[in-house]
Amino acid sequence: MSDVALALRQVRYTNKAFWRNPGSAFFTFAFPLMFLVIFTSLLGSGTIEVAPGVFIKQSTYYVAAMSAFAVITASYTNIAISVVFQRDAGILKRTKGTPLPGWAYMGGRVLHVLIVAILLVIITSAFGVAFYGADVPSGVLLLKFAAVVVVGAMSFAALGLATTSIVPNPDAAPPVVNAIILPLLFLSGIFIPFGVDTPEWIRTVARIFPVKHFADAMRAGFYGAPFEFLWRDVLIVAIWGLAGLILAARFFTWEPRK
Amino acid sequence: MAEPVIQVRGLRKSYGDVEAVRGIDVTVERGEVFALLGPNGAGKTTTVEILEGYRQRTGGEASVLERDPAKLDRPTKARIGIVLQSSGVDPFLTVRETIDMYRGYYPHPRPVDEVIDVVGLSEKRDTRVNKLSGGQQRRLDVAIALAGDPELLFLDEPTTGFDPSARRNAWQIVRNLIALGKTVFLTTHYMDEAQYLAKRVAVIAQGLIVAEGPPATIGGRDTAQTVIRFRVEDGEGLPSLGQVPLGDGTLELRTEHPTKVLHELTAWALDRGAELEGMEVYRPTLEDIYLELTGGEAGAE
């Protein structure tokens, strides 16, 4: 069997196990929808000034924002926590003793994450269309949007793999992962939209990390105008993903930490 | 003669200032079951994990299937099955799915159902791994290691924590492997396990091999002196055979010629119509030898 076929085969088993773990599958899928309902219920009737003089409905805004949140949860959070669990349980160590190349195993996991992310985006969008009258991208915009989802899911998955190297054990995984991702989510306009009066220091911090760029690209890919789709945002996300991959290749461990 | 499956010369491993393995030699021939026997912390797992490719040795020579275990290539890894001391599997897959997943990594795997039968998990074929007992999970470990039809199998403390009947079952599984012609490298801290399974045993203590050989002769067990103990009411005229009194009035003597000594003793007793009370004749068990060799640390959990 070729290595690619091995990786694809790994996707199948990862997927099987994923859906049989009700806790993990439920929260991965329920969280973004739950937040979408909460945010739009709390703020849905208002409008947001996204640029001087440009207003959009809150509910529309949150469909794209929660799609971005869903991709990050499915890729970054999910990979970082579940891979630490697998490492600590000795699953990775066992795998390392087989002829399966490490990248095929991890590649299988990342591909699985991508599938879950795409599914989540579809569900969130469908939810947005059904309940909030959101417009779904089509044509060239859809292709751009798809590219953002793919690049984003894989980059955040790579960053999730890199994060495992600083997590000592599974108990520490959720706090470490949340301590990294929650502030960035708040600094990205995903939960609380940036307005015209957002302080400059927040914009500066947000510009450094990949979450805001990803959220912006998702939003622009989803709605088109008045948002401006910038390939630069996608590129920055991809560079972060590449950095994550390099760090993971250097510091990732297959054996439980003592 | 064929190359040994495993050959180790002067193997060393240090962790910082601590030398876990201090220069050991091991040779394992094809089709042989070899046991590395020793108390916890003696260096067994360090040794086996160097041979499996998990750790880098700090000194000495090692070859596994004619390769350097520090850099095993994929074709060589495909010829090795590993049962680690502790390792996990995905809890949400069934026994069959799990074995099938690992099988797929190997070029010439054994049929899933055959592997399941060898380890006696047929009843649990479609049970999820998280519903298996500890002993069943251990059998699954062996099944996974067998799935790729390896020539060489590493078993690191396969029965630690088992109850006696589970251990008997596990031993039967290992015997099945022997029948399949596998070379097995086993580590254990149970003497009876080594004795029952292995053709050759090396005793490791504090990072050094202190004795090596077949279980029947290891540590000079076959040539060791026989111990004879008895009590007599009145020892008048008792031939002097080197007996020494113990604290409770029992006489003990050690001899390399038990037949002759017993003959003299019993002849004397019959002559006088006396009885050699509480007579015991025994040879050192593997356990005695082991305790002596490892400095009394045997069975320390």
C-alpha cells in the first residue's frame, strides 16, 4: 500500500473513533451552533459598523464568525487535546514501533480534521441560511472561501500539533490550549466584532497572530463586499501553519511525558 | 551458521549520571525464546527499548535482524512485533477494527481472525477496547504485535499485574507463538515465567548480567550443593559428614554427593533404629539462585 493510501486509511479509523466518542463529537459540533444562537439572540437585532459608514446585521456577521470559530475548534483545539491524550495513553508510542511512517499517521489525523472542519462550516452556513437569512458564497467567492477553510484548518491543525510539545499531560491540555486560543479568539473579532473605536493596541496584537487574519478571510470569503478579501490574510495563516509544522517536526514527542 | 537475530556487545545506557545498563552482552538465536529476568529497575526495559529502537544506546554494539536498532528502516520494522510494558489503543474501536488497523501497516499481515484466535479473544471480536478487562487488553497488545506476522517479537513484562490463571493463559499464548516459529525476546521479573517459557535466561541486576544459561542450569543451579536437613534424638555415632547444628537443633549439611551422603545417613539410622526426623532434601530453586544473584530484590514490585 502506498503511503498516501496508508494516510487515507488512517483517516477512516480516526473518523470511526471520533464519532464513537460522544463527548468529543458532540462538543465539536454543538459549540459553534450554540454560540451562534447565543450571540445572535443577545445581539442579533442590532447592526455593526464594520467600516466608517458601513453597517451590517449582527446575525449575518456571526454566521461567518462562528464558521471560523468552528474550524479553529475542530482543528487547533481538537488536535492539541486529543493528540496529547493519545501520546499519554501510549497510542503514539505503539504506532512509532510499527512501520507506519509518522507523517502518514499525523497526515491522517490532519486530513480528518479538515473533513470535520468542512462539515462544520457547511452545517453552520446551512443554519445561518435557515434561521438568519445569511447569503452563502457562490462562484469565485466560493472557491476563495473553500481555499480559506482548507488553508485555515490545516494550519491550525499544525499549530495544534506544535502546541502538544508544551503540554505536559492530558489534564493540562484543556487549560493550556484555552489559555492560548481564547485570548486570540477575543482579539480576532470572532466573538466581539471590531468597531471603528477598537483600540489600536488590540488591532496591533491581532495583526501578529493568525486568528484575526483567518476570521477576516473567512468573513470576506463568505460575504464578499463590503469586506475585502485579501490573499495576504490567507498567506499569513499559511505561514503560521508552516511555522507550526516546523516546530512540531522539531519538538513533537511520541512517548508519554514522565 | 545463521546470524543471531539479536546480538549485543557491551551495551550501555546512561541517563545523566545514572548508568541504567552497564555493559551487557546478549545473543538471541533464531526461533529461540530468550528471557531477560530481573527485578524492577535492573535495566530490562531500557535494554529492550534500545533493541526496539525507542532509545539510543550510549555505548556498545547492537544488531537486531542484522540492523542497527538505533536506525531501523521500515522493512526491518515490518519484521518486528512489539508488546510494550504499557501502551494504549484507541478506546472507541473494536478488537477486530484495532487489529485490522495495525495489520494495514505491514506488507504481509496475518488474517485478522487468525490473530484473534491465537490470543483467545474470539468472544470479544466486536467488543470496543474500552470494554475489555486488563488481561484482555494485554492479549490485544499481543494480537497487535502479531498482526504483521513478525519474525521477532519483543514482550516487555507481558504478565505483570495478572492473576495466576490469567498468567497461565498468557503463557499458553506465548507457547503458541513458539509453535509458530517466532523468535521471542521476553523480559520478566517472574522466575516461574522465565522457567516455563524460555529456553535461555539472562539474569540482570543493576544494569549487569549476573548469570546466563538454560533455566535448569543457570547460576550453577545444576551443580549447586544439595542441602539436607534432619533432626536426631541421640546423635551418638552419627558419621561426620560436615553437618552443622542450626538454632532449633536441626542439623544441616551441604553436599555435592547427595546419594552417598543420604546412604550413609539412612544406614546409620536403620542400624540404630532411629528416625531422621523432619528430613528435607532440596536443591536450590531458580528462585533461590535468582535471589542470590540479584541481592534479594526478587519480586520487589
